[in-house]
Amino acid sequence: MDLLKQRILKEASVLTSDVLRLDALLNHQVDPELTMEMGKEFARLFAEEHVTKIITVESSGIPVAFTTAQEMKVPLVFARRKKTLIADPDSYMERVPSFTKGIVTDIMVSKQFLKPEDRVLFIDDIIANGDAARGLIKIIERSGATLVGMGVVIEKSFQVGARTLREQGIRVESLVRVASLDNGEIRFE
């Protein structure tokens, strides 16, 4: 998506050779029009997969996952990172590290919302090492649902996350692939 690349160059900032700050686009502020375009693109890419549910991890993946779900006319489920007082005790749970947050958290999805007959499309904002993605994929597998693929807004292709998922036979479609953040410069593939 050329528009997304232009916006990244204009509004993102490089913190280190591994970390790209996307607060103005994805992680703190959301541009509804751009987000709708991303959702339309994921819906187009996965149109033939007979998706019954969209899934993501809270919180930054929710806006793009929501617009994808709206375009595909299917429900959105998101994995929670925090257990609440009213959380369903009958949930799938995985412990996952977060590359950008530098912490380990549990992600959980109520068994009520993920069934063996579901065909699930996983949407996420960014993939680096892929730890959260692998955790959510384990949850999907344990539920018996079929993972039809993963749509990622920004793939940091210089890190192993998306590559290892592809090597496992998982279809990963990225809207933008960042090849390098060296010397404070964003370089796309």
C-alpha cells in the first residue's frame, strides 16, 4: 500500500535499529480513513477463504481487525491481555513475550467465541519476532478452529516473526514490509 508507506515515512519515527514508533498511525492515534483502507485490502486479499471470524490481540490490532471484520461481515474476537473480574474462567490462555513492550503477558480468548467450525483470519498491526502471533496461533489450534492466514499491517522483515510463520505453512500477507531501520532510516522491501 503506497499510501501507508507514505504515511509511515511522514509520521513514524525510528527509535532504534529494531524499533519503529507508529503512535501517530496505529498504536496511539488512529486515522479512520487509512484504517478503513487497510481493512478493505485485507478483506480483498482473503476474500476466497470463507472467513467466519477475525481475531487479533488487544489493543493496537483492534482498529484494523475491526475494519476487516466490517468489510467481511463477520465477528471480531480479540485476545485479552489482562484478566478482569468478569473474565470467562473457561478460556484458552498462552503466555507471550512482547518485543516492543519488553514484558511477558498472558493472552486469553474465551472458549465461547472460538469453535472448531470457525475459519479464522488473524489480523495484527505489526510483526517483529512473532511471539504474540505464535501464542495466538496456539490458542486457535487448541480450539480446533482453522487458521486461514494472517494479515499484518507492517512486517519488520529483518526480524524472524513472519518468516518463521511462513516456514510453518501459514499464509502471511503484509501491507508493508520494512527491510531495515538502520541509521534511523526506514527502508522498505
